[in-house]
Amino acid sequence: MPSTLEITSSFIEGAPPGELGDVVNDIKALCSDDDPTIIDKLKPAFLKYNEAQLITTKLPGNERPVIISTHNRLPDGRYFDTASDTSFEFDHVTQFTFHPPNNPVSQKPSDPQPYTPSHPHTNLLPSLLTALTTYTRDHYPASSCAVLPSSTSSPDSLTLLIAANKYSPANFWNGRSLSTYTYTPSTKSLTGTVSYTIHYYEDGNVWLTTNKTLPSQTVSGGSSADEGAGAVVDVMAKAEKGYQEEVNRAFVRLNEESFKKLRRQLPVTRQKVEWEKVGGYRLGSDLHGGGKNR
């Protein structure tokens, strides 16, 4: 049987977008009497969640959000930001001690120090970050982005991250879009993944989780660093637009085909329901066949 720590860790790692603070409060309410230190023991789960969901923080004196991820974690556990050439410490646990539960920007990091990553293409970082920032501001209302030396691919590659959040707890839904791309300047190849997570919880609990691995593409054009960066982001923008349109078409098919198959072909009155007129039916009259007699 799983232990309390294993169960609560799964709660943390599976928390919906923008609702991690609510999950933490529930864990405190359920487990604090038996184990007052339960939240401190969940640090590995917090770290895994924060890095996977690309949560953001802000450096002291800097209003630009900084993404927390595996790609900018240093061997000693610190993180770095290429936009400000800074490394910092980040406490994954105490961010929920002093801030509102649904605050998308967590606790400010500590101990900032100068840090510049070593990479053969550091000269491309500013141009790519500028182009990527312009793209995200134009297409996502609340978003953050980062350009980092790749930690998982070849030393020649760069990682581009986008995290976009849309929280609407008053309307019982929250959503998050995450994008991770790998660009290799020597071959001008670009690959990536895009994922959407949406939670709707008014009188129910409905999740949408979808992701797609984008095929490798060759980026053409751009003789200067700025032009090359613009070409990279143009390919990303085209790929993301295509995937968003694909998801929209899937929703239409779901509504027009799959949902209709779930309905009984004839209601209990043995008469077909004209779905396009359903908004005009009078409950207890038309649906019960008594509309003509009243």
C-alpha cells in the first residue's frame, strides 16, 4: 500500500494549472495532524512539478519572469537566467508559505550571483530571446520565455521555452500551454513539443491534456543573428498555429460526432429532438409532447 508521502507527492505532481496552492492547503488540512512536517518532506515533488510546468519567479530588481526548468538548473541545484546573466537559489517549498495560493509568480529567489553559461553560440542568445519575447507578447496574454544552452541534446544546441498561463478561477477553469524547442545552429534544425493542459471544474471535473511532438524542420534564411533568430521564431509560430488549429478541429469533431453518438437516438417520447431548436423548447411541454395541447 502506498505511503502517505507517496500519495501526497502524486497529488502535488498532478496538480492542475494554477491550483497547486489549493492542493497544498488540502494536504495541510488532511495530514498536518498526523505529520506536521509533511510539506517539507514533499520538496522532491515540488521540484519535479515546478520544473515540468515551467513555473516562473522574479529576480530582485527585475520584473522579467524567469522560468524554472531542468534546462537551467546547475549541478549544485541553483538556477540561472541568461537574460540577466545571473544564477540564484530557489526554495521549492517555501514559495507557498508567504504567497497567495493561485499567484502565478512564486517567491523571489535568493542569493543572486553573476553567471554566464559557457556555450559556442552564446552570441545568438540575445537575438533569439528578443525575437521569442516579441512573439510570446503578441500571441499569449500571460507568458514567459527563455533561451538556454541545451542540457539534454548536443552541446551545439539551444533550448527555447515558452510557458503561457490563463487562470480564471471565478469561472471554474484554468489552463496552461507549454512549448519546448531544440535548435541546432550548425545544422539549422528545429524540433519541439507543445502541450496544453486545461482544467474545468464547475459542477464536475473535466481535464484536457494534449501534446504533440513537432517534426524536425530546417530553418532557412537570415544572414545576421537577428534575421536568423527571426527565422527560427517564424518556424515555431507556424508550427504552433498549425497545432492550435488541429486541436480546434478535434473539438468540432468531438461535438459533431462523438458526443452525438452518446445520445439515445430517440428520447422517451419516441420523437426526434431537433437539436438546433433545443434552446426554444419549453421543459415539461414540448419535450413531453404536450406543447400542442396547451
